[in-house]
Amino acid sequence: MVSEKIKIMNDQGLHLRPTNVLCQETLKYQCSIKIKIRDKEANAKSFLNVLAAQIKQGDEITLICDGEDEKEAMEAIKSLIENGLGEF
């Protein structure tokens, strides 16, 4: 299992478009991928779970990857988030 804290920089947080980009990327990996924020934990492979977490600009999330390709998943998803999920 690997985990890292990442700050969300998107102006409007994780609304429909960036959430879709995030979820499409997570589906490429076999490992389980979760997002922990405040007292919530969301399955990052579930569009509705991520939207329901109501992640806003400036929020710090903990990305947790657990499984055979966890390191590759972490690097790819972390990079995607840090680069604005297609919005920068």
C-alpha cells in the first residue's frame, strides 16, 4: 500500500469534468484506489463516490493505492492531479 497527500488546485475543485478525467485514469489500474478527505473515504474508481466527497479547491486529499500496480497508479494519478486534471 502506498499513500500520499495531494492538494487540489483546480479553481472549482473536483466538479464533473476533472472528476471524469480522474476516474478514467483510475480505471486503467488493477489496484484499489481510494481518496480520503476529512472524515470521508471515496472509491476513486467511482465517479459518483468522488463527486459525493465534495472536494474543493485547496482541499488536501490522501490518495491511497493498494495492489499489484500501486506505485505506477500513484505516480500517474498524482501527476494528473498536480497538473490540474486537464484544466490548467
